[in-house]
Amino acid sequence: MTEKLYDQDAYAVEFDAKVISCEAYQEKKESGYHVILDRTLFFPEEGGQSPDKGTIDGIEVTDVQIKKDVITHSLKEPLAVGETVHGIIDWTHRFNNMQQHSGEHIFSGIVHSRFGYDNVGFHLSDNIVTMDFNGVLTADEVREVETAVNEVIVKNLPVEITYPSKEELKTLDYRSKIEIEGQVRIVTILPEGGLLEVFARFYGSFGKNPAFVFVPVVFVKNE
């Protein structure tokens, strides 16, 4: 199991870690080395979000994946097993993902509270964010929600992060598209007048309080 440093501080950009394993791989036209560290700040591709970018000991990290709580980094050059290495996160890319993903959850929370629709799909790439709902929103309704989202953003509302027990979780009305095994992380945004949104997350997309810089851009497609 890899220690997830991004859960502890989403704003950290540098870290040191020990190399647990380094294995060469060949996949189609791509080759390199899969590196597992004892701890990492690199957020993997997960939950519809693209992975972090950056370097480890000056070597570019081309991909980051997670399986059974073990995070694997793809590099073009090998690292020595047992050595301590230094990683640096591409902060511009990380913060953009934080903004977009957090903005998506605010948008989805308002859609749910006003129209009763659930978010059933989400994708965050380097160029576009898409959301799927189990109901149809008109163009006017989308603009209404977008305005409401930006009103929440400019208020710079506090974000509450908690780790409820299984018993406590049974008493909470939270939204999640999947059944979550293990510890559930609840992130709550509390605007004036009550609860805007409660949703389960595995990782620190919100961090300390970055809401004041969110500027959601909405693309609409009804099928």
C-alpha cells in the first residue's frame, strides 16, 4: 500500500520517498519503467480525473496509475531500488485539476438540490470537463446553475473534510456513484442557508480552500 501524501496536503509540491520496485515494461509502441515508491504526492488517474504530472529525480513521470492501493509511476528511465528519490509535482496541472474537479462537484450539488438529478458520469482531461446526469437540463437551466456555482465561488466558502466511521456514515445523506470500500472521505461545502453538497472523495481535490479561483466552463449536450 502506497502512502498517499496528496491526501495529507493537496498543496504540497515536493516530497522524498524510497524506491520499492522498478520494472521495465513494453506496451505497444511505448516502453519505460514502472516505479513504485513507499509514499507519493502524485495523484493517479482515478475518479474520471487525469493523473498528476511532474518529475522524480529529474525524470519525467509520464503516467500514474493505482491498483489495490498501490500507486505505480511510469518513467522513461530507471530508478535504483532502495534509494531515496525526490519528486516534484507540476503545480499548474495539479491546481487546474483541483479547480475543475471541485467546480464540477459544486455544479453537480446544485443540480441535485434544484432538479433532483444525480451525476452519473464525469471526465476531466487536460482540455475539457464533461458531466453526465440522469435527467435533461435545458440551456437556460444550465446557465442558471452556472450562475449559482459562480455565486458560491466568489463567497470563498469554507470546505469541511471529515472521515466518518461506518456507524456515522449510516446517518449521513451523501452522494457517490460507486460503492466505496474502506475509509470514506466526506467533503462538505456549507453556504449561507444550509448544506449545498455532501459527497464522498478518496483524495484532496479541494485542499485548504481554493474555491475563490474556480471559474467553471459548461458544455452542454443532450442525447
